[in-house]
Amino acid sequence: MADDKHEAAAGDDVGSAPTFFKEHQAFLTMLDTIIESASMTETWTQTSGPADEERTIREMCSMLELYQEQPTCLDPYLERIVSRLMAVIEEYVHAYHESSAADISADDIAAQKAGVSAARMNGIFELVYILCKVRGYKVVLRFFPHSVADVEPVFATLWRHTANPGGSGWTARYVMLIWLSLLSMVPFDLESIDSGITNLPPLNPSTSSNVQASSASNGKALVDLWIELGQFYLRRSGCDMEGAAVMLARLLSRKDTSTTLQPAFIAWATHEISDAASGYANSTSGNDPSSKKGMAIGSVVRINGALRV
């Protein structure tokens, strides 16, 4: 009945801006289909989703992008859509974390192939990203899961996707960054939920020049690794840099981090901004032909955002 009222109120004027999500019935039917497909855990070792699933997701993304100018039209259905997509992602992230954390011998090729693929959920992550793009991440984030039990699996999954970026897409990394921004606000001391994650690989600098490799991660506190991961992304361009700024701003505004960790972050950011200013001055004077200029300016903008705590 509610859906019918939306349709009746909207009218069918040709050329008028949509006032409701008129494709909602088709979209929700497609949602049922891809949720059923993506929930089949036996497919999680594959490097991509089934062709039908990927095709359906592309069609759904196209539907959503029609509402860039009228994003509130999605609101009556947003919680239903986001919560179902994130429920699948949440289950996948926990499975990926458990699979990646398992102590598998380098010689055990069969066990490695049986592990959960970093790329299997790229399509689902992309759909969540498009929702964030159209409706705004702050609104979409309201419907993300935020259990304490999600903190370490999401963090470790993002770390591993970052260290080995060949499999997962950038939309997956963006979604996990903003998810961590929500999880960073859990009402518990972060030390109390730190189980001591081990076997994390060093962050891979190969995808971005002027990024230094992470030092050995094992033995570090979760919150220190969390900041290190955010700093890594602040040096990059694109949406994942924006997600990192949001994540760090929330993480460093906590009572148990603002006095102990925020000063060190500010010192690091000041150094980065100074380097960026020097790099910009050199490049404009013709002394530095490198491509650092664009990255440096972007870093300043995002660091500034992260410092608003």
C-alpha cells in the first residue's frame, strides 16, 4: 500500500524529475536474485561472481545513478537495500578473515586455492559504493552493521586487500574504510577488543609511487596499525583517500585516542604538509619534474579533513 501511494502521488508527467523510486519493484526483485547468488558460500573461492550476477549488478547500478539529482527518492527503500547487501558482505568478511588468518603452508597449494577469494564480492561492494555515491556515505552508513565482533575482521580484511590489491577492487577498499569509520566509534576501549592480530603482510607500495612500505605489522597494537593503514591511504589519490580521512577523523576523536595518539598524528600531518608545500614550490619553479605535485596537494586536502577532530 505504501508503495502504491508513492506511485499515485508521483504522477507520470513525461520529462519531469522523478519524485519516487519508480523502478523499486524491479530493483528489489534483482536484489533478491543477487543476494541469493552472493550468499552461496561455495562460490566464494572464485575470483568473480557468476556472469548473471555481475550483469544484474551493472543494471542495478545504472538504475541508481538515474537518481543523482533526486537521491532522497531512494530513502523509503534504502535501509532494506543496504542492510541486505551489508549482511552478505559481513558474512564474507568474517569468512575471508578466518581463511586468511589460517596457518597454511606455502607448499599447500590446494589449501591456498580453497581460501576465500579477495575478488569474489567486488560486484556487491560496487553496488554499495554506488549507493554511497548517489545518496551520500553518511546516510548509507547508518545501515551498516556495527558490532564489536566486526572490528578486527573488517580491519584485517582491508589490510590484506591493501597489501595485495590485485584481487579486490577499489570500491571494496572504500566501503571497508568508511565501515571502519563507523566501527571506530564502538563504545569500548580499543585495547579491550585487540586480540593481537598476527600474520599481516607488509603494505604494498607498488600501486602508488612515493609510498613507503609498512614496517613489520606483527606485535603492534590494533589502534597503531589502524592509524598506519589510514596514513597509507592519505598518501593516495581517489575515493579511498577520502574514506581514510573520514576513518581517521572518527578514530582520533575518541576519548581513548584523542590525548594519546592525536598529537603524534598531528606531528606526522604537519611534516606531510611541509613536504607537500616544498614539493609544490619545486614543481612550480621547474626544479622537480616528478608527478608528486598532484598527490601532495590531494594529501594536504585530506589530511586537513582528518585533522578536524
